[in-house]
Amino acid sequence: MALVAIDVGGTNVRFAVAGTSGLGEIRSMLCADYPSLAAAFAAYAAQTGVTADAASIAVAGPVQAPEVDVTNNHWRFSKAGLLAETGLERLLVVNDFTAQALAQTDPSAHGNLQVLPGTGPVDAPLLVIGPGTGLGVSALVPAGDGYVPIEGEGGHVGMSPQSDAEIELMQARRAEVPHVSAEDFVSGPGLENVYRLQAGATLGAPEIGRAALAGDGPARAAAMTMLGILGTVIADAVLTLGCWRGVVIAGGIVAQLQPLLAESPFAQRFRHQGTMGRLLSDVPVWLSVDPHAGLRGAAVAMATPSLQARVIMAD
């Protein structure tokens, strides 16, 4: 019998068997190919022959209620119903960025790239944030010999424009939606919004990223705008939560645009000159390029003391 770690995003679902030597039988599937998480889980078990008695699931979206509605995804499931349908004995459901945070207890490990230097104190919280299909935000708070992960929906805080051009972007977006959030501009769909509102044309995020890396033009301008806004979003989160230990940027969007980071406004916007900007001057920033961080964190979640009360058991 095995513990299966599952990472459910807006686009993809990843599965792995979590063992003492690491992850095995890793598979990635398109959520759109399956009517439900239970169906995808059954397909994974059939493909691998894995017999599981426990699952730890990281989900993009709020997970506190008995029923989980995945953000940017058509899946919706009852925790108790999923436990019964899969025949599992134990089930834990956490936010996807709680899992991302639990995978970053050592932010310099697992191939993380240092984007900005610094020597943050190890006894301070660590911010983990990432633009992907949405904008995930979490933090690790030191607690004794371990950490307590913060679960929230920080990607949906209000947009904080810092230039006339960004005010125009926010106003244009406000004509489309009742609440303009950080995720509206810092995510894959957010990058598409920036490009559409700046260039007056539509293009998918992967195409915008490739065009931005290839040269100047509307795609490069959109990417630079998004990276600048990201710097402000991260600075705000660090100041709000006191994450002096540092920041890990996860998610696929910034990893794709990594060659542009040095020439982008990101560093200037993060290390800003505001009233408490001096507190950001020595906060290090890393970029996670590990595609399996969510799976690793989901596996860690099942053994995290502060999350044990959330584990549900079969009757």
C-alpha cells in the first residue's frame, strides 16, 4: 500500500508515489481529459498498477470546506465522497501553494536559482509565490523543529498600480470585472490580459512568452509590465507577512521568462524606496524550476503536525 501525492492545477494534474527515497511513478495528465479527479486517479492507478491506501492532494483553490471547487478548472469534489469513491483509508487536501511552500523548507535546494542576493534570518517566515494558471501565495512560518504553512488566497488581493500606465491597465480591466486583482495581471491569463489591453490583440501566454524572448515588441512590453507588477506584489506580501527569510517564486510563467528578469523592472519594484523599503534590501529571492515541487510538498503535508487535524479517515 502506498501514499499517493497529487498536485491539481488549473490545467494539469500530477501524481506520484511518495516513498522514503523520494517520488516514484510520476505522471502528468491534462485535467480537461477527465470528467473528475476520481476518474483521473483511477486512470493513474490503472496505468501504474499502484495500490494506494492514502492520498495527499494539493489543489489550486480554497480547500477549507467539505466540498472543493478547483479554481480555473471544471473539477469539483466532496472530500468524503472522493475518499469513498477511491477506496482510500486516509485523505488530506491542502491548497496547492501550501504544498509549494512545504517543498521549500531549504530554498537553496532542488535546483532553485537565486534571482536576488540576500541573507535573510532563518527564523523568519519564507514567502512562496507563483504565477501559473493563477497566482498562488503561501508562506512557511518556523515553529519549533518544523514549519506551519499559511493557507490563503493572496493572488486575489487588489491590484496596486505604481505608474500611470498601470493605472490605465487597471481602469481598462475594471470595465470588464467588478474586482481587479493581482492575478488579473500576474499569471498566465494575466499576461494575456496585459498583452490584450496594451497591444489591442489577443495571444496565448505561451506564445507571448516565446515572442517576448525572441525580441522587442508588444510581447516583450507585456512581459516587462507583468514582471514589474510581480515585483510590487511580492514586496507587498513580504511586508505584510514579515517574510524576511526570503522569497521563492514558483509556477511556470516566471521560469519561462527567466532570461528577461535581469533587464525587467522586477528588482527595482521589489526593492522599492517606500517608507519600509529598507526592510526589503537584504531579502533574497529564488526561482523554483522543479516541476515536481507541488508533489514533494503534498507528500510532506501528510506528515506535517499542524495539518494532522485535517486528515480524514475512512469509516
